[in-house]
Amino acid sequence: MTQMIKSRIQHLLSICLNCLLPTRCDICGAPVDSAHTLCPKCFSELKFITKPYCPVCGRPFEFQLSKDLVCGNCMKKHPKYTAARAVVIYDDMSKKLLLPYKHGDRTDLVPLLTKLLYQAGEEFFPQSDIIVPVPLHQIRLMKRRYNQAALLAHALSKKTHLKYVPHSLCRTRMTQSQGHLSAKEREHNVTNAFIIKHPEQIKDKRVLLIDDVYTTGATVNACTKVLRHAGATAVFVLTFAKVVKDQSSSESI
């Protein structure tokens, strides 16, 4: 009986709170029915990545030719990671979520981003043992005050019950911003930028690597290289957005 009364009180308080402070769309601020969600208009304008897509890097295909067909980039140079997936294509609409989150202290967006990541990465969770975020250099972390990838990885670990391992993969040097670099420049920029401080946490583990945006794959490949060297048996990459050439711009990431 006590629990029932408590639940009813909480329900009434929730109704009162919604009346005083109505929930809003996380992009445009329009009224919505529940917190950490989007209005129908904003939701429909996001370009969600669904099948068919490259089974390796997750690049969307216009149509499916063969179940095992990989994209031209992966044929040309197979990524170091096992497979990668992303929630949406990086474009002007997804920027309205990611840029405020990454550069505008909008950490209140974590529940929404995590919910969407959980849906996109569903196939990876049974195949993973630990969750590892792409790290920031300490100087950049001090300036930004939080690692956007780490917040997502930590929240996702709670939903998946996978072990969160935040301090083993580390960035050893301050690399320049990747935003305006070419694919070759990005690869050179992150070469030897990462190390593993606690290899015992990685050895014989299947790693789920989390980042906010997949642009050329240079960063996640550099991370995968050291994770593999430390003994990881597989590395799956999950990001919120993926830059797709000719469909979006890599600027301002």
C-alpha cells in the first residue's frame, strides 16, 4: 500500500511539473509529450542510417546489390576495426544536436543521444565485453570541461550493462582540430597519438569504441591499432553521426 501511495504521489508531482515546466523538443524547443525527445518535424528531418549499408563501415547504400557487398572505400583499404555503425548522417540537421552538445555545454542532450545510440548499436552489444570512449587530450579536456564521447559511453554502459573502461585508452599529444583537414592530413594528425595505459583491461576483450562523429575513420582506426596491439580481440565502433561524402560537410565538427 505504501509503495502504491508513493507511486501515485510521484505521478501527481510529475503532472504538476509538466504543467509548470512543459517538456520541449531538444532541437527546436517545441512542446513534446516526454523529456529527452524530438518533435515530429525535427525527428523526420534527421537522416537516420538504416539498411542497406556497408557491413564494415556502415556507409549507407542507395540500394542493396548483395548482402555481403562492402563499399568502395572498405574494398580499397579495409578499416582496422571490426565494424562500425552510426545513428544519422552528419548534415545541417544533425549539427543542431551535435554542435551544441560538443561545444555548447548541452550535456542535457546525453539521454536523447544515448537512446538513439542504443538503437543503432543493438547488434554490437552481445558481441562486446567493454565500452571505451575515444579520449581527449588533457589540455582540451580542461578547456571543454567534459569529454563528449565519455559521457555517451558511460550512459550507454548503464543501458547495456557492459563494463565502462574510461582510462585505459589515452591521447598522448595535443593534435590539431580535425575539422578542416583532408583524409590524409587527418590520418597523419592522429598517428601515434594514442596509447594504452592499462593493457590488462583490454587484453582478450571485445571492445565497443564510442565517439560522437565518424568523419574519415582516421581517429577510430588509430585507436583500434593500439587496442589491437594491447590484445583486444575485436573492436566495434559506434558513433552518433557519420560524414558521408557528397551528402554532408566535415566542416565545424
